[in-house]
Amino acid sequence: MNARVSGNRLDMGAYEFQEAVAVYNLQLKTSCLMVLPNPINNESKLTFSLQQTSQVGVHLYNLQGKCLFEKQLGTFSAGAQQLLLSDLFSPEALAPGLYLVGLKTNYQQFWLKVVSH
């Protein structure tokens, strides 16, 4: 008997024949935070979706970790929301580069890279 043959299959070493494992009912969470257009300008909108009513805060950081803007916006209801960035801060006043926009709620935090020209 050849130890490298299992049933009608050839044992190829580290590769083993096993039953397939599957995950059912897996719910993947897509990004709940978008900024469009990006690169940002005065027309850019911050779009997000909340699973439940929550306090919401927006933060803007440079890549050195310095907080450039921080504001608690109050209570938002569950569902899709949209804010104009220029109502929060002046996107056109930012130096060219990468920034992080953060959205903090009572139960989650979302971060997104944005580009300023």
C-alpha cells in the first residue's frame, strides 16, 4: 500500500483533503462613512448611516496626529445622514495632503482618509 495515496487521491504533502468549511449567515458591514467628492472641496459631503439614534461628533486629523477640527454635532436619528463639509470646516483652507476624518457615535467610530489639493 502506498502511504501517499488516500482512496483515489494522491497525498501532495502539506495539502490535505478535508471537508469544506463554510460560514453561513455572515453579515459583512460595509463602510458607513463616505466623503464625496474626494479629493475634498467646499462641495464635499460627509455621508453616514446610523443603526440607532446616537450623539455624533466629527473630527479631522492630519497624518502627524494633530487634531485640526473637532465638533460634537448633537443627536442624530437612525438611518442615512448627510452633512456638507464646508458647514463644519473650510476644506479649501487645508494644505495639500492626506487627512483623517473621524465620525464618533455612542457605539462606534469610523475613520476615512481624505485628500486635499
